[in-house]
Amino acid sequence: MAITVETHVEATAAEVWRAYTTPRDIMLWNAASDDWHTTAAEVDLRVGGAFSSRMEAKDGSFGFDFEGTYTAIEPEKRIAYVFGDRAASVEFLDTETGVTVRVTFDPETEHPADMQREGWQAILDNFKKHVERWGARRRNAAAVSGREP
């Protein structure tokens, strides 16, 4: 049975999409806790294109590669991919106050479903913080310079 996690991001669809699909941004938000980080990310954002993220414990004790292949891309709307023998999809749902990001994935069998849900939710929560912090900085810089954000 698939697991779903979601968050609501107060930002435009373009900002949310960019942060979710840009390697530099992925390296800033893709961690479930402060003692982990993503040291490398690659994105070939097209059907059949590959993606990868190298996730490592900051103390160097453990690391792994999360990689797969895109199976569907609808800009600012949906991404689907396979990773190993599992699949996932990411929906970007416009709302009046931003974008709801909903991730549905096939769980693996090694860890309990609750643990997997919590880990994926924590990563998504970091994504929300990253996008909203970036958007606030951009708006503040625009206000100081007198330009549109």
C-alpha cells in the first residue's frame, strides 16, 4: 500500500517547481534531519531522464544514493518516477495561498511504514522551509532595491 505525505508551501507554482527540480536547491533541502545532508544532486528532467541525490550523515558514518528515472513530467503540476522496483509521484496543487505538494510513494519492506512516512514528511517539511525562506529573501531584496520580486 502506497504512503502519502504532503505540505502546503506559501509560494508560487514556479518557485515551488524550481526548488523541487534544481540540483542546487535539492542539496539545500533534501534531508530528514539536521545531522544529514545531500552532498550531490543531478536532474535530467525529462521522461526517461535520470535523477540522483547522494545523502550522507554529516559525521561521515553512513551514506546512500537515491536515484531513479522519470516516467512522467507535467511542468508545475506533476512528476512521476521509478526508483528500483518502487514508484513515486509528486503532485503540485495550486491553491489560493500557494501550492500543496503531495508525494505518494511505494514503501520498502526493510523499515516500518510509520518510520518511512516520518522520514519523507521531514524531508518535505525541509522543502517547505527552504522555499518559503528563499521567497521571503527574494521579496525583501526586491523591496530594498525597489524592483518587483
